Amino acid sequence: MTRLARRATAGFVCFAALSGCSGPVPVHDTPGWGDLIASVQSELAAIEPDPIEPTIPPDPVDPHEGLTRFSPNAIAIDFADLAVGQCFLYPYDENEEFTGIAQVVPCEEPHYGEVYVTGEFTRIDYPDDLVDVIAASCEEGFEPYVGIDYWSSVLYYHFEYPTESGWDDGYKGWRCYAVEADYENVGSVQGSRR
């Protein structure tokens, strides 16, 4: 806060205290206030505004740019068929559309995610709490696989689950997978305590 702003603020607080908040006290009736107001007004008039530099926001950065999307060692399977322990490449195309295909690679190669827990719903109707149930399962299954609780880990989890139309077509499975903060990992996270 500038010296002037502190002084002006102090003047307002003093003014409110002197008036007892019962209404404005005429400045000409309050000893010394005329001099204070004249001093503040002259200081305000002397302030030159800082030149404002226009800020240009940076170009948005695609966090997925440069991710490994192909490997000669990859085996393409339906994303719904991924099993615990399988590592896979980034499952979205250049337009960020989900491909539905998992390019499974050895975990020692650069990859996007590693499946660590899977499940399947047995309910008849599409659950309203589907996302909450899966998220809780992902969090609970994290420590037994990775070796450290989720909230202490440097890894994140993502999950895949059925849409309502997929549910109606009979697909009720879901899977959780661990990912690095930069979306690319080398090596298995199983027992890594990361």
C-alpha cells in the first residue's frame, strides 16, 4: 500500500471514528480536516499513473503434444479389454478424440497409462453414482498396486467407464489406470511406491 493510500485510509478510519457513524461531520466544523483533505488532494493530483504494458496471454500449450502414440511393438486391442498390469499408449487421436483402441506396449517403453484395477457392474440400470463408485474404487485400489496411498503419490489416476448407450449394449466394465503428471511414463508403476 502506498504512503498516500495508507494516509487516505487512515483519514477515513479517523473520520468514521470521529463522527461516531451517526452521519457525516461537516469538514469545516472538524479542526484540522480541511488541511488533511487539501494535502491528500494535492498528493493525489501529483501521482502519475504507471504505464500499463499490455499483456499477451501465451499460446495454449497442448499437454499431450509429443506423446508417444505409436510403437512398432504395440498390439492394438479394444480399450475395454485392457487388463491389470498392461501399459498402453495415449488413446486419443490428434483431434483429442478417444479412439477406443489401446495400443498395448511393454511397460519398459514410453507409455501413457498402466491399468491397475478393473471391475464390472452387476446392476441392471445405469447407476447415477457411477463416476463416484469408480473413483472410490480407483483410490482404494491404488495403494495395493503402487505401494503408496494415492494422496502421497506423484502419480494420478484416470478411469474409463461405460456410457449409457454402451451400458444399454451390455458393456458394464470399467478400469483405472495410473498416469504420470507429464502423461508419459517409462517402467511399471506396480510396487514403485511413487
